[in-house]
Amino acid sequence: QGQLGESGGGSVQAGGSLRLSCTTSGRDFSEYNMAWFREGPGKEREFVAAISWRGNRTLYADSVKGRFAISRDNAKNAVYLQLSSLKPEDTAVYYCAADGLGGTARAMNHGRIPGVSDYDFWGQGTQVTVSS
């Protein structure tokens, strides 16, 4: 089994920044494509960003392009999400996910956004609250 653990969430004012971290344990995730999703109040879980296992390919939801940046450090078993220029609509629980099913690559190759079903490992989430 493998575990994912998110940290770095908090409360910020609009325009502020946060850096979320996802640390992995229990198995080697260095060859897994990884992603961040979020679930806002009363909303379904939605894709935010993904990164290939080598870190050379990234994919973003249109709503966060130019504001968020995903990165990873396989030596530290960690994936990061830098959140900048935050807006109240970014308020959500942010989840880290690992893809052991190949869905991220298929999504990237076919120009579609990955979905929840493309990922088989999930963290517990970290709350981000943005006030206006």
C-alpha cells in the first residue's frame, strides 16, 4: 500500500499565495504521474494540475493556468503546488493523487483533462480558504 499526505493549506486574502506539499510513503511513487484536485463547497472534485513522473510534462485546468504551478522532487518523495494570485473561488479542499492506472498519460496524449477515475491513490486533503 501507499499513502499520500498533504500539507500547507491555510487562510489567505485574495491575491495571496500558498505552497501545498504532498509527501508519499509506503511505496515508490517516483514513477507515478501525480496530480492535484480540489473540492469546493457544494461542488464536485475537479482537476487542478498534473505532472509526469519525470517532471517534464505538466497539465493545468484553464481556471488556474498562469497562477498555479505544479512541481515534484522525487528524491524527497514530494509533489508541490504553488498557488499564486489566489481568488475566493479557489477556496476548496485540495487533494493530492497518484496515477497507477496510466490515465494521466492517456489524458495528456489525447488533450483531455484527467478525471477522478484516472487516479487510484488519494490523500486526505488540505483546506485552502481565500477571503475577499
